[in-house]
Amino acid sequence: MVNLAHRQVEGTDWPYSEFADYDLGQAVAHMTIQATTMGLSCRQFRAFDLEKLTDDLRVPAGWAIVSMTAIGRASDNGSSRERRSIDDIRLLRRCPITSGM
């Protein structure tokens, strides 16, 4: 899951909301709680190529990628596994994000 915040009004230097990052944090927290009730685990992270991801997803002006959240089932055997290649985990291209979100 890519977590974005609406930081500026398009075409201006006006802040969209001074609470955009706070609101996003609340949304991710609630998503994490919901996932937990469904037996899933979440891991929020910021270790990715921000510029490339922004370009790939065509993030519109005024929006910013803040973090990502991996959602899935945690391993219960505790053993390590082989790391997947980038090709195995590449995101599917979907409809570009529009400013009318």
C-alpha cells in the first residue's frame, strides 16, 4: 500500500491542510488495526526510491508519498527465507492517481 498525503493546493504554494501528515498517520493506524482484526500483519516503511515511485505512479502536484505499508500474513515458523528479486515484487501498473482523489 502506498500512503500519500495531500500537502498543497494544486498550482499554489498554499498548504492543503497543515494536518495532512497527521491525518495520513491516523488512516494508516486504523488500517493496521483493521488488518490485525482480520488476522493480518502490517509493516510501515520508508526504504524505497521515492523519486522513481513518484514518477512511476504519476503522483500529481500537491500530493506526496510519505510511506508504504506491507500487509499480509506473518511467518509463524521464525525461519528466514530467500529474498525475492525486484522483478518478483514489481508493482502492477494501474490507473494513474488523479488529483480528484
